[in-house]
Amino acid sequence: MKCWFYCFLLILLSSLSLPAQSNEGTTEKVRLLIVMGGGTYESSVFRFFDTLDGVSYTLVMSDTVAFKEDFRDQYDAVLMYNLSSSLAEPARSNLVRFIESGKGLVVWHHALANYGDWPWWYQEVVGGRYLLRGEGELPASTYRQDESMIARPEKAHPVVSSLGGHPMHLYDETYKGLWISPDVEVLLSTGLSTSDGPLVWVGPYQSARVVVVQPGHGSSAYFNLGFRYILRDAVRWVAGSLE
Ligand SMILES: [Zn+2]
């Protein structure tokens, strides 16, 4: 008696639960792994991460720890905001596996100076490099803080679509003397003389989406609404949740 009653109840509940299950796909957030460490950070950066809507994140303060195991199943994208001269095994191979599998990568601000001993990384994946010191004919890159600049979208692209084709004002740090690959697709640039020009670009890597965002030194960038949308949309686009 009890058995048939519970079986009936189970079937009824299963059918009632169908609409909730079909919602899952539309509300799914990008699973983001944020890597920091090695740089100096304003504490407001943690509040900034909370403003990235559509994103659920895990923050790790070391690339060696973040990439110590194969993390392809746990995350859709990585946001690198660390500063690290090299990456040892097995972290290096796990990072390669991640992007070779087509997962997304955003390289943010001083992470442009990462892994200067790994040409494949900065030439083929990132398409740019901040040189911490001169190398052969290439002089060291330079930076200048507290710069006021006009940033202009270079083309229509999902990462800069929030600007609607209009320029924006940014008060932030500029870099100059970067090595930048001729194969990058520049999305946002400035004409300011203390900058090389390109501020946001798509990296040359073909197996995964890679976006580089140069501005982002501190709170003047974090709480600039236009900048916040660009970083959020960079994360969503590389993860394949924004087209
Ligand atoms: Zn900085």
C-alpha cells in the first residue's frame, strides 16, 4: 500500500521538477580561476571581483598552487593577475593542457610580465610581453602611474561592445616599450605618448580564446564602470558565454 503511494508521489514530483531543471543552462555562471601573487595589490580588488556579474570565481594567490593539478574540468577560464618570472612543472604542463583544450584565458595588467623565459607563452599565446629588463636589442619596458587617457574602441567586438563604439576616459597606469606581436587583434587603444597604444587585444593563439587587458593597476580602474564591463566581458567571451 505504502509502496504504490510513494511510487506515485515520486513520479508526480519528477514531472513537477522538470521546469527547474531546464533553467540550469540559462543561469549558469562562468567558472573562473583568478590567479594573483607576486605583485602589490589594493585591497579594493577583492570587491572588484565581486562586481563581475555572471561569474563565479575561485581566487588563488600563487600560480604554482593554482595549476598544481589538471584543472580543465573545474574551470571555464583563467584570469591571470599575478606577476611571476617563471612557472615550474607540473604547473606549466597543466596550464598548457587547459588552454590547449580550448578553455579561456585573460591576461591582466602586470601578468604581461609573466614567464619571460617561456617564448611560446608570450609569443604564441599572449602576443605581448612587458620586459622587466633589457634583452639584447630590446630595452626594458617602462610604466607610468596616474595617467589620464582617452581609450578608443578599434573595432566592433563583444569585449568592447559595452562602449557602443564610443571612447572612454581612463585614469590608470600605462606601459610603454612592450613587445607586441604583429598577429594580435587590437580592440581598444590610446594615443597617449606614455603608452604603446594597444590597451586591450585578442592574442594570436588559435586553440583557445585569449584576451589581454593592459590597464588595471588599482581602484581608479576597478571602479570605472566602462573598464569593469570590459574586464567582465573579456572573461565571458574567452569562456564562450558571450558571442
Ligand atoms: Zn601596475
